[in-house]
Amino acid sequence: MNHSKLKPFPKDFLWGASTSAYQVEGAWDEDEKGLSVIDVGKYPEGTSDFKVASDHYHRYKEDIALFTEMGLKAYRFSIAWTRIYPKGTGEINEKGIAFYNDLINELLSHNIEPIVTMYHFDLPYALQEKGGWSNRETIDAYEKYAKTLFKYFGDRVKYWLTINEQNMMILYGAVLGTVDSKIENPQKKLYQQNHHMFLAQAKAINLCHEMCPNTKIGPAPNIAYVYPASSKPEDILAAQNFSSIRNWLYLDMPVFGRYNSVAWSYMEEKGCTPTIQEGDMEILESAKPDFIAFNYYATSTVAESKNNTSDKNPIGDQQITIGEPGFYRGVANPYLEKTQFGWEIDPIGFRITLRELNDRYNLPLLVTENGLGAYDKLEEGDVVNDDYRIEFLRKHIEQARLAISDGVNLIGYCPWSAIDLVSTHQGFSKRYGFIYVNRDEFDLKDLRRIKKKSFYWYKNVIKSNGQEL
Ligand code: BGP
């Protein structure tokens, strides 16, 4: 649809930016923080670990001062479960509570709305040792953790996100380091874990509504519209197959309280349907999210797969489709350019994804990640000319505005990332931030903060409420 007149961004639009605890904080073993699966995980050769990251734990005041200067209305970050409960459950670590209290208060004193992810990939290792999400006790541990977050921070935090990218943990857990890749019959185990995460999420949603009626809570999957490679009906079916197990499984459950039927038949076919205990479905049906948060990087394109084992790409990640013989085959989209890291760039796909989510679920939408990973270069005079990032974000914001004009109820946009941080599985050289952090993969240098060109650009976008791009 070509609009003759575009609607403006809403007056209280949440212009924000995002990070996650283990990627930005550092201080991995300070103040009684426990180990998470990330801390004991392996990193691909040549990439940094997460021990110091961007040292945000010690520099959060300086960072928030920069966020304030940029004009952020919201900051989406995650709480490290292992700072609150070092062993995942048991005794509360007061120092962890104190840190996030200080962080939240600092944000609020600068009129920045905290948007809190309760769990972003970093499951406490003590829970993992007892089976992690395969063990139903992890659901109880998450519920207890959620209760603690609502009790201590629910008076000030208005937006909660239950679990970051549950779908990516299930589909690409081995690459992201969030599940044990060596487990036997991984799919059977993974979809059981998935069921447990759904239950944990539902319990947190109900608890949030009970304990903090004035706050809002929602899931935060990674959603990408799936294109068929052609108008061949078999390709359309393949696109539906992949979209069901990649996207809709993870939203039909929280929103409608039921398993997506195509995803369920896929699990039946693979012999990996989860065991559902009595009472589980009632819990899942009872919890209703207030909004949908989602991360968008690019669409995915798939074609028919005729049970050919070569239809499985050896390597995949959040945005690179692996494929499943007999279900779908990931293919490149010839109409799209790629980032330096091989991810496709599709701003129009962003509008398409927003429209689809709006049509399917009719809930407010909050974008919690979107951005461009690139090898930025620090030039003489402390300058980073990241025009490519500006172009990427500009095109996505243009499409967001078109989606709003289409009638989509978009309440905020939080690009990834507020500041440079360690990529999930590709080290520090893959940068996303508006603020450059002066360190390399292994040389920590002085970790000083430098405003990139995109910092000044985004500042003006926010100031003009999206009018000046
Ligand atoms: C999302 C994760 C983030 C972040 C982002 C960029 O999947 O939620 O934690 O890492 O992707 O991905 P990457 O770091 O792999 O480039």
C-alpha cells in the first residue's frame, strides 16, 4: 500500500536501545555472582570470552549518562539470574539486588524507561548441572526468581520480557551455547525443554499480573517472516512449515495457550512431542501477555525439501536457516544484500513481519532488537564513521513508520545495541553499538567509550520523534 500521508510515531513512542547482561556487564565472578551456562561455555576460536565484556557493571553510570545524552526514552537490558540467585535458586544475593536497584534508579533519574528481560540465554550453571530446562525443577526456580524480581523491582519497572529468543535456544542452542549439543536425541529433549520454558513463562506472566497489576509483560522471541522461494505450491508449504516451528509455535502458545498445529505435527513426525503433565495446559491457557516483544534482523527464505539430506546446511544461526530434509530447505534470497557477517538485510521484510504479527495476534508490538553487526573502524581523532549502520537503521525505521500507517500498534523500537558488546557467538569484532568501546577481541585496551556517527544521528531521530531520518 502506498500511503499518501504517513501517520507519525505515537507521542509516547519508546525510542530505545538494547543490551543483555552477559554480553555487556563483565564482572563475571564479582559480588557473589554465580556461574551461568555462558560462563562455562566454549567460544569459537579467535573470539573473546564474556568475562570483562564492555565492563558495564563498573561503568553503568557513565554509560547511562551517554544514553541520556543520546536521548533514549527506554533502555532494554537483562538481569543476570546468577547475580540474584548465584545457584539459580536458594538464597538471594543482596549485592545482585543492589546492583539492579542502582541501575534502575539511575535510569529513572534520567527519565529512561527500563525494559527488563528476565532471562537472556544465561541459565544458572547450577541448574544446568541438574538437567537445566529438562528438569521441571527449573520451572520452579524460574518462578521463584520471577517473584523476587517483581517484589524488588516491580514498583519501578513497567515492562517485563519473560525469556529472550526461546525459539533460537531451541533451534540453534548448540551454536549459541545455550544447550548441550552433545545430548542424545536432542530434539526430543529440546522440545521437552521448550514445553518447560512455556510453563515457566506462563507462571511468570500470571505472577506479574498478580503482584504488579500496573506493569506489562510479554514474550520476546526472534521473529522473521518466512518467504517461499517461488510461487510453487510446494515452496509455500515449506515456508509454512518453517514459519510454524520458527515463529508461530512461540507466539500461539503465550497468546492463545495452545500448540501450533503444524508445529505439533512436525514434532509428531520427528518423534519429539513433549510429555504434557496434567494441569499444564490449564496453566498455559491462563496466562495472557500484554504485548509481544520481538527481535527482528531479517526474513528467511525457504524452498521445498524432498527428504534430501543435503538440504541441511552444516552451519546455521539466528538468521541463517539450517533446513530439515522433508520439511524445508533454506535458500538465499536473490533480492537481498548481506551484512559482512552473511545475514540478509531486509527492511521491507520488517514491515511485512510487523503486519503479519499484528494480523495474527492483535496485540501491541515492541521491537526489542534490530541492528547491523559490522567491523567498525576507530579512526584518528576518535571518530567512527558508521554510515552503513545509519542507512540500515534509517531504512528499518522508515518501514516501521509505514507499518504504523498500515495500522500496526507499534509501541517502541529498541535497536541492538545501545553500546558495543560481545556478540553471542562471534566475538567483540562484530559490533552493533551506537557507542564504540575501545577494546579488541583479546586486548582490553582502555575500554573507553566513543560516540559513533550513528549516536548523533539516532539522537536527532529521537528528538524529532522519527520525523528526521
Ligand atoms: C540475538 C540475541 C542477542 C544478540 C543478537 C545479535 O539473537 O538475542 O543476544 O547477540 O542476536 O546476534 P549476534 O551477536 O550473534 O550477532
